[in-house]
Amino acid sequence: MNILRKISSRLSKYSPLRFKQFLIKEGIQIGEGTYFQSPRTTTIDLTRPSLISIGKNCFFNNNFTALTHDWVAHVFINSGKDFVNSCGRITIGNNVSFGQNVTILKNVSIGDNCFIGANSIVTKNIPANSVAAGCPCRVIMSLDEYYKKRLLLCEAEALDYAKSIVERFGRKPEPKDFWEEFPLFVSGFEMDKYPNIPFRRQLGPIYDKYKSTHIAKYKNFDEFLNAAGI
């Protein structure tokens, strides 16, 4: 890596957008809407950029690593064997999100609409519409199955979170505390009543649909707090 490339690489680590632009300039294919949460802790193998393809609207969390090659040849040649190359493609589909500390090794394809859990090492292909995790990473359930599971658990978790605010901080919870739990108490036609909740950022492409169709389980924030015993 020449001096100018090294400087460009280091500077790119200070901005998710600059980092993405640097990777594209290096030859990695990356779709629109893809975001790198922590460029400084992200390692993308630049030795063979033509082997890496990343789709649209993907999210890369802290300590992400993608490796298109290994250095087993070093062991081969120092043990008296031949020099043998080793590399393979990494293909990531559209709308794929990663938990923290995920590593993807060569010869791996991840389909569209997948979530890869924290601390996973992905060594084999993951089919589309899957939730996967582990070392080695494996499919745990389909995305639809996980969605139904989350629907059953999300309310109890939100109510417990509300209680924890009182217990830890000794204050009444505020709507802005619930930047992810708001669907339980904010109907689409009442979004204007909660200016401190980042609806557009959180809802993204379903913002308009939410605004026109969503009906919350609780009529308002006070009713939600009452359900939490506050």
C-alpha cells in the first residue's frame, strides 16, 4: 500500500460515508443505503476487492471483519511444502444487518433480508430471510419466525424498560426515552404529539405507511406507563 493510499485509508476511518466511498474507490461493490457504524473497528480485506460484493441497505456494526483470503501459505512454505494460494468471494445481499463482533470468511454468500447475531463467525452460506448466529454461524430460524417471536416479547420488554428508568434514575419516564418502543403507544395519526421521538430516522421506508395505518395498543403514553405500574 503506497503512502497516499495509506493516508486515504486512515482518513476514511473518521467518517462512515468517507469509509464507504474509500471502499468503493478501492473496487468493492457496495449498494445504496449501506452503512458502517464504526469504520475504525471495521476490517475489510482489500487484497482482492473484486471478490467482495455488498448489497443495498446493509448495516455493519462494531468490530466487523470480512476476509477473502488467509495466509496458510506461510505455514506451508515454512514446513517445506509448496506455496499454495487461498482466496474466495464474499457476497452479501440486500438488507443484511450484523450484530457486534462478526467475522465473515472467504467463500461465503449471505442472502437478502438476513440478521447475523453478535460474535458470529460465518464460514458457510446463509440463505435469504434468515436469522443466524454462532461459531460457526448457522441458521436459527427464518426471519418470519423471528418476527413473530419479537411481536410476542416486545411489549413486556418495553414495560420492563419503563420500570427500570424509575428504579435506576428515580424519575418518571419520558416519551423520548422510548425511541424504539414507541409503536406501543403512538398511533400514526398522533405522531405530531411526540416531537422528541425520531420517527423518520427509525421508520425509514415504512414511515408513510406507519403514519397512515398504525394503531397503537395503548391510547397514549400515560396509559402505557399505567400498564407498567408507573
